[in-house]
Amino acid sequence: MGEGKKLVFALAGNQNSGKTTLFNQLTGASRHVGNFPGVTVERHEGRIKGHEFAELVDLPGIYSMSPYSGEEIITRDMLIEERPDAIINIVDAMNIERNLYLTLQLIELSIPLVVALNMMDEMRANGNEVNIRALSERLGVPVIPISASKNEGLHELVDTAIDAADKRLKPAVTDFCAGPVHRCIHSIAHIVEDHAEKIGIPDRFAATKLVEGDAPIMGKLSLNENELETVKHLVREMENEIGTDREAALADMRYRFIERVIGETVNKRARSRERERSAAADLVLTHRVFALPIFMAIMFGVFWLTFGVVGIPLSDILGEAIGVFNEAVGGLLETAGINPVFRRFVTEGILTGVGTVVTFIPVIATLFLLLSLLEDSGYMARIAFVMDKPLRKIGLSGRSIVPMLLGFGCTVPAAMSARTLPSERDRVLSILLLPFMSCTAKLPIYALFTAVFFPNHGAAVMTLLYALGITIGTVVVLALKNVPFFRGNPVPFVMELPNYRLPNAKSVFILLWEKCEDFLTRAFTVIFAATVAIWILSNFDVRLYMVDDYEQSVLASLSRMLSPIFAPLGFGFWQATIAVITGIMAKEATISTLAVVSGTTAEELPAVMSAMFSTLQAFSFLIFVLLYTPCIAAMATIKRELGSGPKALLLAGFQFALAWLLACAIYQTGRLLMGMMR
């Protein structure tokens, strides 16, 4: 079946229905799966295992085929414009009524379709039953019971989908309406039949979209004035007859059909135990008074474990191991009679620079292990729900919480995820807020400075830095929402709260691997290049003679020209200046730069740092790092998302100025208070 020709299958379904899990199982991919709606924000492609001719396209989760959000546009464009050979529609058996709403719209596309009824293991565990054969007959498409997470029923699903694509088995049932809605849709279908055929879509689908008032489809059909007037007349006639608007009429039509189908095919004997447990937990975790304090306490615990109990001690052990390795390599090079300059380049430039950054892998891994446990349990989705009201008060949509949460990982995917926001206003405001979220690239800087200067208050300082970034970003958005372009109300936020569940070990491992791999990739590319350049510039003078004192180097000379800019902030010495500059290439490079220009190992760096900075200077430096210009990769992404024009450049300049002003205020106020206390 299907051999000899390429078949393309679209994987479509509601958010949080198990699409990414199914995609991973069918293709062998290792994409992160989260118990959080909207994990997939772009289409992803892979080959179905054992069927190299079969390509599977994982589409963003959607609730309807109406183009209101970025996810719906991506999914809809693929299905309408590219016309896959078949659609695999994943349906959550535990929420079958809501999921079938999208199924009916996919059926109207008249593309071979197979329904993958997922989470049947949970359905059975709750004592509920589904008559699969009857459900298949009523929908007019094959229905295959599966459990994607347990790899159950997937072989049958793949075979059925390939067979449907091979034989072009279109849905047998496409008419779900009756009465005035039926007459309206069928009358319009006759009018647009020729137009729909020209653009390659079924006339019934086109008619339904016209009833909904779908502007993109109406434009593609190129109806003349008489035809448009006739369509409008038919829709008005239907609305007057049934006493409701067009969208409500279609929704009612679909849900009435779904109710009849469910009544004949599904036997629900009990409520979902998972749903009952989740509802009980939500009485506390989403309580209007206790929700935010609980969230803050949980995040404080996460930072305490990361920077006080697990992450930093493991980093210290790794740092010692890297120091031993560095000495061993240096000894081998000396024994081999290697040129002393090259030996220093390897040990001080490469191994010290990159090794200093690598020592923070345990911190990254610990933090993301804890955060992924929260996400996979379903708790992070509750935070999005809880934060909707505060976000709306500052002029953002609750949906903005998704890119904000991603921003704590990396600004690049966070800015890309803002594409899914339903309005240009919300999208731009959310992107402007992202640089204030502390990404993981800043963690090594935070971790080193808190360990050296605030060893007994690491969790408190970390919590303060994250909270301060969020607070200042909020103030900026509050100020911007009064600008004419940003005036208006945010688009309403609707999101499904998934059931709480035990985190999936595989999903957690995939997320950890992605974060550590990304961190190591930067360490051995951008940071490697930066440390090599820093070592060369800090060891040679302008005449390319090697210097004995870093103060005489090219780097020191160039940095002294810029150091006065940072003198009011308390770190107006050339080592800190160059660390700030290299941090624009990659934030982690800040630490490797300090190590290289100090001529010290990762193990010795804390002692050197304590001599280089006072506690007040260190805190001022942390505030500046928290707020100043994002890295080049983040700025490039922001520029691409904001489009042409000076917006990204203005944002970079604004953040630098804001960071300078706040760090200066903190340092100068601290000096004043210390002077008064003497």
C-alpha cells in the first residue's frame, strides 16, 4: 500500500489532544511534549517509521477552521492550499464532544480522513465505553481507538490512513444540518459550485465558510456583485428565520449533530477520575486569593533547589573536574614540548573560556528539570489561567503568557511563538516585553555572582532578579499601551485546562536534552569564537607583540575608551566593560570573558571576582545584565518578527539606556546609604 509514491498526511486536532506525542511515536522524533496547550506553534514534518514514502506533518492545535489565530492560519493554509493525501484527526476521547466540532469541519474538506480516538486507556479506566463501529458509521470515516502515550493501536491507525490515502476514500457523510441552515448552505453551494471548483475546494466547505462570513475564502472565490448579494440575502433570511446570528447558527448545527452521535455511540458511566482530582486541586491552586502566593512560593522553592541545594554544588564539582582536566592537558602539552604561546592559548583561551561556561550545565539542567515537571504536571497551564486577569489589567491578552513563559528559556522561540497571538497589537506588545524575561543564557552570570557575593541568600536574590525583570517589563507595557498604536483592548483569552498528571519521564528528558544541547552548542560555537578572540586581543598589543600584563593589551586599550560609560554604575574597569560587550554576542560569554581576561581557571574565578567587584558593584552589574540589550540572535529574531523599520534597534537602545539608569540609581543610592552609615 502506498509503495512507489509519496503520501503526505496532515496530523490535525485540538490543542493538548496528544498530537505531538502521536507524532513522536509515528516518526521516531523527539520533540518536546508538554501538558500545556499550544506547545506546537509551527508545522513539523517527519517520515512514518516503516513507511519511508509516508510523510507526516504535525500542525498546530486548533479548535476550528476559522482563521482567527496564527495556529489556525498555519493549519488551514496547509489543508486548503496543499491538499494532503489524507488527514489523521486526533480526538481526545475524554473530551470527545468538543473535539468532534473540528472533526466535522475537517470532513467538509472532502479529504480522506481517519479519526484517531486517543486516550482510550483513560476512557476504559473510568468505566466508559465507545461503540467504535457505530461512531465510524455516523461520521462516515474510519475511527481507530488508540493510546498514543502507550503506543497502542498505532499500527492499525497507520495502515488505515495509508489505505484511505491510496484509495482516496473521502468521507461518506458530509451533511450535518437540517431546517433553515440546511437550505441556506445548500443554496449557497449551488451558487459557488463553479468558483469553488476553480480554487480546488469542495462547494459545501466553501458555502459553509461564506455563511460564517469567512473573508479570505470569500476573496478567493471571486464572486460577482449579484452572487455576493444573493449570498447575503440567503444568510439574512436564515438568521431571521432562526432568530440568531450566522456563527451561532452553524455552531448550533454542529453541536446538535454531535449530541445525537454521542448519544448513540458513547456510554459514559462515570466522570473522569482525573478530572475530579484536577477540579479538587484547582480549588486551591487557582484560588483568586491564594493562587499567586502559591505560585511565588513554588518558584522560590525552584530557585532554592537550583541555586542552593542541587545546581550550584554540582557545578562546583564539575568545575573542579574541568580544572583537573585543564591542568592535565597543559602538562601533556608541556611534556610534548609545544610552544608556550600555543599552550597558553589552549589552556587559558579555549579550555578556561569554554570550560567556565560548561560548568553551569548542572544549573541549567536542574532548573529546567523542575520547570518541566511543573509544565508536564499541568500546573503551568493554571499559571496562564491565573495570570490572565493581571495581564489584561496591563493591556495584554492572557495568551501572552505563552511567549512570556518561553522567554524564561530563550527569547528566540518566545518571539516566534508570539505569531500565534490573535492581534497585531498583542503580538508587538508581547515581543517588546520578552527581553525583560530572564533567559537561561543569563543563568551562569546570576549563578556565579550570587554564589560569590550572596552565598547565603542565593534563592532570594534569584527571585528578586526574575521578579524585577517582570515588574519593569510590566511598567514598560503599561506606559506603551497609552501610545496611539497600542490603544485598545486585548483579545479575549480562551484556553483549556488539562488534567493534572504525573510528569512523563521521556518528555522531561527530551526537554532537558534540548536545553542542554542548545547550551552546549552555543558554548562550542559562539562562545568558543568569542573566547578565542578575547584571548588574542587580551594577550597582544597593537603591534602584535605578546604582553606580560593584560593592562597593556589591545583589548584593555579599547575597553578603557568605553569604561567611563560604566563608571557611574560602579564597574568602570576594562574587564567588566569587555564582558558586557561580549555578552551582546551571547550572554554566557560574559563569564568566559571574565575568566579569560583574568587569566584564571574556572575553579579560581570566584576568588578573583571577589577581588574585582565589591558586593554593591556586583549587584549593580547583575541589574545591568538583567535589563540590557538582548543577544544578537534574540535581536535578529525580534527584528524579523517586528518587520522592517527601526523598532528592533530602538528596543535595543531603550533597554541599554534603561539598564544603565536603573543600575546607576541602585549603585549611587547604595554608595550614599553606605556613606551615611559610616
